[in-house]
Amino acid sequence: MVDVGGKETTAREAVASGLVRMSAQTRALALARELPKGDVLEVARVAGIMGAKRTSDLIPLCHPIGIDSVHVELQEHDKGISVMATVRTTQKTGVEMEALTAVSVAALTIYDMVKGTERGVAITDLVLLKKSGGRSGEWLRNP
């Protein structure tokens, strides 16, 4: 594990996104909250928040950190449902892994909830979009 003891405590933020690809029919059922397992969007949102909070339990060398906020947004996409997570903290290390984990867990939850309706669902395009804070300052993904 990396020693972060000498790092400065700063406000940090990370934003990640991903896409759950599915048919238009399955997407319509999910958005209308008409799938047998229930409200896919709300369950996935809560799962993403919980995933961010448990990142250090899942990724072996991640520091356990206090998280100030997690926001998970799910939106209709022409190829499925997009997931975006924004995580903020004031710590000695960043929250990139927490944002990526939030998106991953939300996407996996969507997959779990729609797999009975459509087996061919795919999770794609998991990326860090931006991060800020700490020694390296701000980083933005080039389009």
C-alpha cells in the first residue's frame, strides 16, 4: 500500500461513467420501472452509492477513506442506460477508484435486474472522465 501520510489533505473529486447496452425494448421496460425485479434505476443508484463506500473492501490496495458525497446518475442512452458517478472527499488520496466502483456496481445491478428479460446485455465504456484535487490538480479525459 502506498504511504499517503505525507500528502496534503485537499478537496478531491472524481467523475466516471459507463454504459449498459441493451435493446430498446428492455431499456423501455427499465425506464418505465416495469421489470419483474422492480425499479431498476433506483436500485442501481443505491447500489452504486454502496459500492463507492465499500471500494477499499473490494480493491486490495485501495486506502479506506471517508467519502463526503456520492452522486449516481442513470440516464436513457440510445444504446441502453448510461451511468455516471461523482464522488467527493477531503482526504490525502483521491476518489477515482470509488467513482469507477460506483459506476461498475450500478451497471452490474442493472445487468442483474434485466438479465431475465434480455441475456445479451453488455457493460461497456467504463472510464474516468475527470479528477481534481491533490498534487496533480485537475485531469480531464480528452474526447
